Amino acid sequence: MDTAAEIKKALVEALGVTPNLPITATVVSIEVDTCTVKLLSELVLSDVRLTATSDEAEDYFRVIPKEDSEVILMSQTGTLSGLFVVKVNQVKSINYKQGELEFSLDSSDKKMLLKNDSTSLYEIMSELVALLKGLKVFTPAGVSGIPIPDTIAKITQVETKFKSILKEN
């Protein structure tokens, strides 16, 4: 064995690492936490992990690439069966979950979700709009009526805007 091969073997044994180079691939399809990719050689590989480890934890941070976009892959094991995505050029969605807190951005519907175990930003905004549409105050003449039509129209515009950017669930 030559000196370079001996050094490489010693490093692998001492550090427990298998040196490998990044691989460029094109995303063919997305599954829940894996994707199918096509290498430059036209070889199609499935079960490529979207996260570095597959511990099936309930908490996660996951970047989902767009189909037909390029990604960079690495292998934990030095084999094709250990591939995972390390870099995404075009993002379809970003999903984060930590305990009961969830956050996601989705480019396909251009909406975001922010919620925890008791409420969501969408729910809070919906309740606020409903409150404003029915708002009554005390006046010297007694309780006022609901807001006038042009105010209701403006509140409805705000409602339309937040519904265009926030996911209900």
C-alpha cells in the first residue's frame, strides 16, 4: 500500500470518518422526509434523506427543495445508501417543529404557518377581525352601533390580506 493510502486508512480508523466528495443531483420527487434524485450520470436514487440523520424525532428543521431543482448531497457512510441533502438551491418549503411550536413557509401556496398547542397566528388574526367588525363602545347617548360600512370594508381588506399570507392549519 502506498503512503497516501496508508494515511487515508489511518485517518478513517482513527477518526471514524470516510472522506467523500459532494454530489450534485436534480430533485425528481419529494416524499415526506426523503426525496428521489437523478445524478448527472442519469442514475436515479430514492430515499435520499432531507435531514442529516433519520432519528424520526418529533422535533425537526427541514428544508424541502423544489422538484427539478439542483441539490448537493453527501454520504454519511461513503455509500449511496447513506446520502442526505446538504444544500438546496430552490426551496419549496421550510418546516420547523420544536415541541408544540410549529412554523412553516411554503412557496407553493405562498403562505406561512405559525402555531403552538393553544393557538395560531391565523386564529388570532381571525378573532381580531371579528372583534373589530362588531366593535361597540359606550358614548354619552349609550352603546354605539357597529362600525360604519367604510370601516367594515377596510377591516375586510385587512382580513383578505392576512388570509392571503397565513395558513389556517
